Amino acid sequence: MNLVFENIGKVYKETVALNRVNITMSSGVYGLLGPNGAGKTTMMKIMTDLIPPSTGRVLLDGQDIRAMGADFRKKLGYLPQDFGVYPNFTAEQFLLYIARLKGLSRFEAKRQTDELLVLVGLQEKARSRLKGFSGGQKQRVGIAQALLGDPELLVLDEPTAGLDPEERIRFRGILSGLSQQKTVLLSTHIVSDVEAIANQVILLKKGSVLDVKRPSEYLKEIEGRVWSVTVPAQREAELVKKYPCSNIMHTDGKSVVRLLSHERPTPDAEPLSPNMEDMYVYYFGRNTELQ
Ligand SMILES: Nc1ncnc2c1ncn2[C@@H]1O[C@H](COP(=O)(O)OP(=O)(O)OP(=O)(O)O)[C@@H](O)[C@H]1O
Ligand SMILES: [Mg+2]
């Protein structure tokens, strides 16, 4: 499968939400990372044909998705960011309902519903009404409904929001167990999720794609630019003002600051190996003149 964003732009009244996005995705898990308002949800809504782009096209294996209609929707699983459920449905009823909407036979709808309830750990809640579900449990129902019909293309808008750490790990497992043939696009603010799940990371800033590459390639790029500096607490503000910082720890009146700098920031600064949080701060931090 090959999915191409060709010169995609989106303007809402005065807001430019996306600006000439050109990317090509093949199979694998793509992590979409960017601050609030970067345009992630907009990109996903265009990719799922929920809203039209202002410019450009999305092509699936060379075909414009807008012209594919039901053929496209059959291949698609989508978890919206503001996933709402029918409060009076049970988890099972809800999944059966969505399965039927997706065109699955009664038999197949039941088989997949049972299987997915187990997969997301909700088999014991199958007959409970959704209005009594916690945020994380609803999110798991949302993940299950996106997987109905075994779609080739999965678009998940902040799928791990509201999941506790154990559930997040389970979710990572579900994703890595999916067929290698699928194309998965998932947005998240949880940088460690991206590192653990994504083969490729798309960085989106103010509606523009900054880069698309593997987590390890991002890390390589900032190799030698991450430092630990220990200073008396009163000097912390000075450092924070001058450098993008990815962590600050306080001990015995001292501040241990993890920061990004091309040059050794102080004579006694210690070099550190980079992680994805450093990468995030490097691209999106308050102080990003480094790039
Ligand atoms: N329906 C709309 N009408 C007007 N402006 C909108 C609409 N939807 C989004 N926007 C604007 O477009 C920009 C991108 O929004 P979008 O929801 O795509 O960001 P996001 O990256 O998903 O953010 P978040 O991390 O908060 O979910 C924002 O400036 C937002 O205010
Ligand atoms: Mg969003």
C-alpha cells in the first residue's frame, strides 16, 4: 500500500492549519508528533476523507481517496480524537453495530467483536453499558472499533491518551502484533510511545512537515548536543533562558539541567546520549534557534 499526501493544504476561515504537506507512506507505523494546534487532527481528518483539503489530494495506490468512496472506507479504521460512544449501548452492542456499518456479515461481526474485546482486555465488560466506562476503558473500545474489519489503513488520533501505563504497554503490543502489511498513522504527545512504536516519525509544526525519519535517525542527529549541567539553584534560570531544556532535577540546593547545545555549554558540562524527549525539545522547545 502506498499513501501519498500531495500538496495538502487546509485553511479554516483565517487559520492555516496545514501548509503544503507532501509525504509518502508505505506499510509500517508512522508516528505523528507535534504540539497542540500543529495540525495533526486536521491531517488525519483529511486522510480519512472526513473533511476535504483546501488544496491538493490524498492518493491511495495512485487513486484519489475522495473518488474512492465506500471502497476507501472499507480499507480504513479510524479512532477520532474526540471519540464518542453511545452511552446506552454495551461494549459488545457497540462493536457489533460498528461492524455491521462496516459491512461485516453477522457471523463475522460477532467473531471479530469477541476477539477484539479480548485483545483490548474488555471481555469482562462486554455486557456493561458504555456510560459506566472510565475514560481509558472507552478509549479501548475505540481502539477495538478501529480494528474491526481488519483494515489495511489505520488512523489513530491520540490512541494512548487516558490509558494507564499497563494499558499503554498492552496497546503497543497490539500494534506491533498487527500485520506488517498495514499502514498505521498515530498521533500522540507521549514521546516514549513514538520511540517504542513508530518505524517512522513525522514532525509537524504549525501546519508544516519538518521531517520524516526513523526515531534512531533523529537521535543520531542530536548526538553530541545533549548535556548535563549542574549549577547552584540560583543560576538555573539563566541556563533555562539560554538553552532548550529537556529536564531539570533539584538536589541539595543544586540544579541538574539537561539541555541542548551545539557547543559545550559550560566547562564542566557532561555529554549525555540523546533520547526522544531531547529530540522533541530540540524541534519544538521554547528556545529553538539551535536548528
Ligand atoms: N473546525 C475548525 N475551525 C476552525 N479552526 C480549526 C478547526 N479545527 C482546527 N482548527 C485550527 O486549526 C489548527 C490545527 O488544529 P488541529 O486540531 O489539527 O491540531 P492538533 O495538532 O490536532 O492539536 P492537538 O494536539 O491539540 O489535538 C489549530 O490552530 C486549530 O485552532
Ligand atoms: Mg488533535
